[in-house]
Amino acid sequence: MIDEFTQSGKRIYKDLQEAAKNQKKCFAILFDPEEHSEDTLIQQVLHLPEFTTHILVGGSTVTQTQTQLTVQILKKHTDLPVILFPGDYKQISKEADGILFLTLLSGENPEYLIRQQIKSVKQLQHSDLEIIPTGYILIDGGIKTAVERVSHTQALPQHDVERIVSTALAGEYSGKKLIYLEAGSGALKSVSTEIIQAVKSAISIPLIVGGGIRTPLKLQQAYEAGADLVVVGTAFEKGEF
């Protein structure tokens, strides 16, 4: 785990690169603004696992007001980097430290390939957010996720490892700085170690893995397979981490 993280300036991506290079594993808690009141959010921030290196904020159907309030509370109660993980261009808060500028590579809906990104430009252009181009790949986690419903796309099947690897490489070749393999919130199955290993061995940029990771054992397996940053949301909310 990482002992220290740079908090000032636009250093989020450089720190992730350095961590991946040195095989220092990162860990993020994802907060969905729809799932928390102010009191519960503060309590959870105060009980973050000691090895947490980043905080993500986002959800599929969150409003801008909910995002803004959540970021404000988090920035007040933690010094960890707060990174937006938006499901919609309206989910932007200039008070965060950075944003995963997502492209849903696993789907073919132009709304999430480029239109949402265009809609976000005016807000991002006049912010100090560190903008990190991220290839987002939804993997079948055994349930239909909110991402699938909102984006009107289908997750890639876990058995089609070759297609998943090709999708990840297409993301890197098109200029993405991160690849994010996501099984979805509440997934029954996490992204398999076979997929993580295959993608990690093919790409040269940091790899994020999330969805369905409910135990420390699953976390360790994801790291051993090659994940550089693992994201946990539901399991933390339920007190499993």
C-alpha cells in the first residue's frame, strides 16, 4: 500500500503512474451521493480503511447538487484526493481535485462515447480539476447494472477475454490514460483474475478494477492479478472493509 500521496497540484495521475511503476497498490472508496445523508457520510469518512489512497464520488443518476454537497463534505473531513466518477455531465463539482473523464468503451452508444464529454466541456474548461481520460469497460457481474440501464448498453461477457483485452488496448491507443474494468455496483461476480491478468499484461497504463469486491481476499486477488487501483463501494457501506 502507498504510505504517502501528494495532495497539492495536479498530481493524481502522476502519482498513480508512479505507484503502478513501483507496484504500490492503491485503494479507493466510492461514495454514491444518493446513498448518504450528511451524517452518515461524515461517519463513514471518519472510518475509512487506513490504507485508503483515493476517494471517488459518483453514481448513475446523481444530481449536480448532490454531487456538490458530497464533495464539500468530503473535502472538509479528509485530505485524500477526491475524484469525480460521473455518470452524467451534470455530475461535476469544481471543488473536487480531479475527474475521471470517462468513455464507455464497452458500449456503442454515441451519447457515452462522445456526446456526454462534449456537454461537459464548458464546465471543465473553467475549472482547476485534473482531467484524466479514462477508458471505462463494463464487465458482466451477474446482474443488470444501473450503468447498463442508463447507457442502454450491454456489459462484455467475462468469457470473452480476447474482446475485453482488445477493447482495453483500443482505449490506450486512442489516448486514454487509465483503463477501468467495472463489474458494476452490487455485482454478484467481480472481474475475474484471468481478465485482470490479461488486460494488465497487454496495456502500459494504470489499471483500475471495481465492482463485486466484498472481502479482503477478493481485494488481494485483484492486486495479485495486476490491478493498480481497486475501488470498493457497497462492501464498505455494509461494514465489510
